[in-house]
Amino acid sequence: MSGRLWGALSFAVAAIVSAGAAAQDVVRVGMIAEMSGPFAETGRQMVNGAKAYQKVFGETVGGRKVELIVRDSTGPAPEVAKRLAQELLVNDKVDFLAGFGLTPNALAVAPLATETKKPMIVMNAATSVITQKSPYIARVSFTLAQVAAPLGTWAAKNGIGKVYTLVADYGPGIDAETAFKKTFIAGGGEIVGEVRTPLRNVEFAPYLQRIKDARPQAVFIFLPVGEQPVAFMKGFAERELDKAGIRVIATGDVTEDGQLEAMGETPLGVVTTHHYSAAHDSAQNRTFLKAFADVAGPDFKPNFMAVGAWDGMAAIYEAIRRNGSGPIDGDRVLAALKGLKIDSPRGPIMIDPETRDVVQTVYVRRVQKRGGRIYNVEFEQIPNVKDPGK
Amino acid sequence: MASLLGVLFDGLAYGMLLFLMSVGLSVTLGLMNFVNLAHGAFAMLGGYVCVVLMQRWGVPFLGALLLAFFASAVAGVVLERLLYRHFYRRSHLDQVLLTIGLVFVAIAIATWLFGSQQQPLRLPPILSGQWTLVGVDLNVYRCFLLAVGAVLAFALTVVLERTRFGAAVRASVDDARVAEALGIRVSLVFQLTFAVGCGLAGLGGALGIEVLGLDPTFPLKYIVYFLLVVAVGGTGSLKGPLLAALLLGVADVAGKYYLPQVGAFILYAIMVLLLIARPQGLVARA
Amino acid sequence: MRSTFRWLEVAFWLVLVAGYVLWPGKLPLASQVLIAGLFALSYDLVLGYAGILSLGHAAYFGVGAYTAGLLAAHGWGEPISGLMVAGLVAALVGFVTSPLVVRGTDLTRLMITTGLGLLLFELANRLGTITGGVDGLQGVEMQPLLGALRFDIYGRTAYGYVLVVVFVLFLAARRLVRSPYGLSLRGIRANPGRMRAIGCRVDLHLAAIYTFAAAYAGVAGALLTQTTQFVGLDVLSFGRSAELLVMLIVGGAGLLYGGFIGAAVFMIAHHVLSSLDPVYWQFWLGVCLIAIVLVGRDGILGAGRRLLTLRRRRPVTVTAS
């Protein structure tokens, strides 16, 4: 009996000692993501994207194991995000903060990154201002203005003279509207009407009627991912606005890859601008899609949020490599991240050395049927787009 | 003029959709006085049944609607036997807790079975598109909703006010003990009424996908809309909720069309105002 | 019985004080549990004592949170005065809205409170230039507490601050519910008609407790803002009101401590369950709720009390109307 106890004890001691030794060689990444609640999709995309990266490139880099610690922010809950960040920094002693699907969560944590000098990798939240809130923040995803502005230029250049804008009445919607209008008007276009719809709107009939009355050549929309874009596209087709000569142009969130399924054939022909499409033709994207399917199962389709996490992990791996064998140092990591180029599944991207925000190619895509499935097919690209919001 | 008629049509159709979404609740909450916050869960069940039948087994839309009704009704019977019947005499607070619990469970199960994405629904061609009548665009599916709603409202009113069963329901709700003494099998009446209420919820859910979408958060997302109609309309009848739904629908659509700047406030503001003016609802229980 | 309960009460607060050293790594969570507990206490006054079924109590929490946040963002970062102003503003909003809430049936009250909550949420979203909208209110910077104690990353200052504020407010509420006025509230909950008949001004009494509870909710919101140094639109959300109801019921309504117990169990369970499997936390939450209403209606505290009570007494039941 006592012999067995001793055995167990010595085993435990050995385990603790080896864990202590291993701690030197472990880099911890605290990932704060929305895993439950109405934004659970965002969190699941991100975590699976990050895991897919680790599956392909291994869990060790530069001789160190990269340990991913996932925490659930439960949705737009800045106080939860901040508390989780405090715990990750104080208890788990993480070297990186990562994740962040929603702007308020990222903004609430930003001061902690500054205070502890820990690098914070924003993998999705898309409001321009985030990277300005701490010198230790780098973003690998996109900003709304970054993808909305090129659409204005493209529309004005491609024979669309009169546009009606319809955006959801909240921060991101207003950002998209502002960015689009600026470049569109600069390109010689005219805004013939604009409307902001309630955040939780289900009834688009009156707005569609207003648009029809105004007879624009196109309507620019931005709506939160979920039932609203589906309802809008269905209403648009039902009311035969297309036959009245009106087109739909939007940022890519509206025809997000997973959501196209629910829209049926109604969005065919819609032109959007975004930084990633599942139909992007490259070896990196094929690797990504395969790894994601291996990790998350074939039924769970990845989208730009998963790519954001994948690239976030790529940035973290490269930063660890360049940090060298010493302890992870925030300033050294940020120096490594500034100007870092990543060969992403979406195409080449770079972290701007000045703003620490992502610089990337923005694609103009059209919703098309390809082999029975509906995709965003890229047909034009605008390289090296910076965030115009700064 | 044409735009005014168009707004009126859209408003009535939207109101009818609100009515269809909440008619089941008018039965369980309005008639049976059970604060059934899980109404949306039954509606969601109907929605998923409809989508799965159409997608996987190619059942036609109308058939899928009927089956959605029955699936939710059966679920209603089962849950009534297991849980609800123990709560008829409990306080409203207990009923709220039980049914909020059911909503959480339903959301988790739906996420597990179907994932968190929006479900697709393809309407048959005969129900899509639009007709144009004296310059007004009439959306075919909205006409269908108006027709279904009118037929349902009429049929339910007749059943409730003109049949023996309807009389038994009203008697059981008003005074279960006396009804029992009169030879009415109250427990069976309640069970059937509850099943009908849940079935109607399922039907409403299936009819609503086209406009409201369908994902696992459905029961929570629209909870306010369901309750709104019943609370504003008043409990105890179906006329109240119908009137309330049409009124709210027209007000919401007209508000969004003519005053888009205040679109988000209209529905809630009207609700609060009507409730303050008539705390018992538009058509109060006698 | 009475002495046991007193002793337990002292133990309860002593454990919280000792928590400063007992769970040093969990102070941020503990602070947020206390804040949620204070919010639930406020709701307990409305639901457990006055019997008003509300699903819009987050409105007052949010008003307090934004008041404290806006003050701090515009240079008034002194915490204690900010807290007081937030409580007063929330009380004012509570007072103005109370006439709408004290009348009608359960269902009407439920819908009016829900409607007011949603209207306020939309308003805060629409006033994005002032409140920051869905992106949240930025630039909330708190000055050190009492001019000396910085809000640190370990959450030590925050925990002490929250604990003291919550304790003081708790004492006041405890006095209130044990006063003759508190007893008249219980009378109203049990039978408003009879209370009216014996000359009690029911509506006035209900309006007073509603206003008082709104102030508490406002202070809770302000504490959250000050310790997080950020305000998100979610402080006004319907979900927060619904979770509040769940917390209070899990803990036990009408017992003052129920909110704290409920908040602790709810938030710790959420924390643990969602780190095991974040996606299905809702499932177990739902199952627990159903089990609680099936088995013991007066929550954890009620069950504990029944265990403690050797004499068979009528359990305190919670009825809303």
C-alpha cells in the first residue's frame, strides 16, 4: 500500500518537475473568442481556424510548444473579455492575447495589453480605431472601411452612377456607409437616397419599396451576418427590384460563404468586395480548406473569420521564431510583427509597420454558381489596400 | 395613392405574419393563462421540421407546413404530460422559469443538431414573385399569408365560440372545478388545447422562415414579438391579438416607409403606449 | 433559528473579506459576482418583496453604467462621486417610469418593462456619437480610489471597493425590508386588495420601492463601468435582464442573500461549464432551471434554509402577484 503511494507520489513529483522544466519551452496564447450566445459562429470559426493552423504547421515552433488556451467571452460582453484577459495574464501567464471577434471586447482589453506589454493579435474585430488603442495591438483580419472603400471606386468606374445606400443602424453599418460614400462620390457617383435600418429588423418591405421608388442603378447594403441579409435578398428578388434595373452591391460580409447557402439563388450576380473567398484559387487556400475540414468536420464551412485566426497564428509563430530563445518580449515581438508579410489563404498580406493594421489585396467578386454550389468568384483585385479609416 | 395602398398591403401582411407567429401563444397564454415563453421553441421545431422535410425528403411546401403543425403538436402533448400540467396552478413566475429553461435547452439541441447557421427555404414557384394590381405590387407569398391568417382566425373563432369543444375549453379555463363537476374532462381538454396551441406555433414558425429566417436563437430573438401581440391584444379571445397584430404591422411598415429615421422605435413605443392606455389589452376578457 | 442565521450572515461577509487572500487569482471574477449580486439584490426588492415581474431591469443598470462611464470619459474620473451621481440618475429614471410599472397584470408589467428596456437599448444605439453605440464607450479612465489606490490588473483595488459599496448598500436594504414599510410591501405582494382596504397607499409604496431598487441597479452598473473602465451596449440588453431573473431564482427570491448566492453559482457555473464545453452551457443551464422549479421553488437559499430549520414551517414561497 505504502509502496504504491510512494510510487504515485514520486510520479507526481516527477511530473511537476518536468512540467516546470517544460514551462521554459512553452509559449501560451490566450485566445478570447465568442464561443456561446448569438455570436457563437464567430468563435467557432476562429478557434477551428487556429487549430487548423496548428495541425498543418505543428504545435512546436523554434523548439517551443505553442499552447492555445481558449476562453469564452460569451458575446458582446466587454466586462467578461476584460476579466478573462486579466485571468489569462495573471494566472495563466500567457505570452500572447489573441482572438477578439467583436469590437467592444477588443477595446476593453486594449489597456491591459499596454499595461503588461503583451502582444495582442486581433483576429477579427473590424472597427478601424482598435489598433490605435494600444501600441501592442496588431491586426491580421480587415477593417470595414478597408473593404467598403474599394467598392465605391469600383462602382463609380463601372457605370454605376446612382446608388441608394441601406445599412444597419449601428457602428459597423455607419462605418461601411461612410467609407463607401466617400470613394463613390469622389469617383463621380451620386447618392440618390440613404436609409439606416433598425439593428434588429426583420421587415424590409417598406425599405425595398422606398428603394424601388427612388430608381437607383444599384443599392449598397451592409447588414449584420444572420437572418437580415437573407431576408433582404429574398425580398429584393420577390419584389422584382432586379427587373426594375437595380443591382445589389455590398461588402463581403453580406454574401459570407456560409450564408450563401441559406440565400438560395437570390444573390446570383451580386457584386461584393472583400478580402477572402472560399473560392480563392491558390495552394495556400487549398491547404487551409483541407486542414479546416480535418479539424472541424466536412459540414462546417470556414469563412474569413477562420482565415483571420489562421493568419493570426501564422503571425504568432513567426514572432516566436524571431523572438529567439529568451522569454517572449512584447517589444521584440511587436518589432517582428511590424512589416511582417504572410502568405495567407486569401493572398499576400502585410502588417503595416506604422499602424500595425493589415495591408492586403481586396477582391471584387460576383456571386456565381460553380459546379452546383454558389460561390463568391473573384474577378478583379486591388492590391495593397490600407485601412482608409486612419 | 398607389404607395399608400402598397404600404397598407405590406403592413397588413406583416401584421398577419405577426398574428400567425403568435396565434399559438394566444391559445396557450391567452386562453389557458400559461406564460409560455417556450412558444418560440415550438415555432422553431415547426420551422426545422419544415426545412428538413423539404430539403432532405422533397416534401412539398404545403405538406411540410401540415407536418410542421403535427410535429409541434405532438411535442406539445409530450411536454404537457411531462412538465406543463404540473404548472397550471403555479404562479406566473414559476411558469416563466420553466419555459425559459425549456428555451435554453431547445437552443442547445438545435445548435447540436443543425449548427448555428441560417437554414435555407425554397418556396414553390407558385408562391413566389408578385402580381401588380392598379399600380400596387402584391407579393404572392404575402397574399398567401393573409389568406392563411384569415382562414385560421375564422376557423379558430368558430371552434371556440360555436362548438361544444370550444365551450368546454372556455369552461375549463374559467373554473376547472366546476367544469369537472359538469362532466368535462378538464385534463383532456387542456391537453388538446395545449397541443393545438403548440401545433399553431409550429405552423407559424414554418410560415415565418421566409421572412424571419431560422437559426437556433430563434426562440429568444423573437420572444418579444410573440408576447407583444398577445399582451397588446388582450388575453381570452383571438380577436384582440388579430386586431393588435394588424395594427402593429401597419404602424410598423408605415412608420418605416414614411419616417425611416425612427424606424426602430415605432413598434416598441406603440406597444408601451397601448399597454399604458389599455393595461388589459385591446379586447379585454369579459 | 434566529441566532444561527445571524451567525451565518456574519460568516458570509467574513468569507468575502477573507476572499481577498483566499482567491487572489480570481478577484476580477469575484468583483463581478458581487456586482451581479448587488444587481440581483435590487431586482429582489422589486420581484421578491414587491412582487413586480419585470424583464427590463437592465434599463436602470445600463443608465447607471453609462452615467458613470460618461462622467469618467469627460474628465470626472473620481469613482465615489461618480457612483453617487449614477445612482441618483438611475433613481430618477426609475421614479419617472414607475407609474407605468405599478399597474396592470403580470403580463402587462412584463411587457411594459421589456418594452422600456428595448427602447432604451435602441436609444443608446442611436445616440452613438455620445454613447459609442455598439462599439462601446471609449476613454473611460478612472482616477485612483480615494486619490491613492490605483485600479490594478490583479483587481485588488476593484474588489475592495466593490465589497465595501455592496456591504453598505446591503445593510441599508436589510434595514428597509425589516422596517414597517418593508412589511407593508410583503402585505401588498400577498394581497394588494386587502392592503388597499386597510388604508395602505399601494401604488405609492410600489413606486417608492421601484425607485429605490432602480438606484441600486444604477450603482451596480456604475461599479461595473468603473472596474472595467469600459461600457458596452450589452449593459442594456434584454439578455442581461433575463439572466438576472435566472440568477435571483437560482439563489432564492425574497431573502436578500438569494441574489448573491444565485449570482455566484450562475457565474461560476458559467465560467466552469463554458471552459469545459462552451457551446452547450445553455443546455445545462436550462436543465438546472427546470429542475429548480420542479423541485425547490425557493432556490438554493430556500433549500438550505429548509435543511437548517428543524421545526416544520411553511416554506417561504415566491409568488408574483
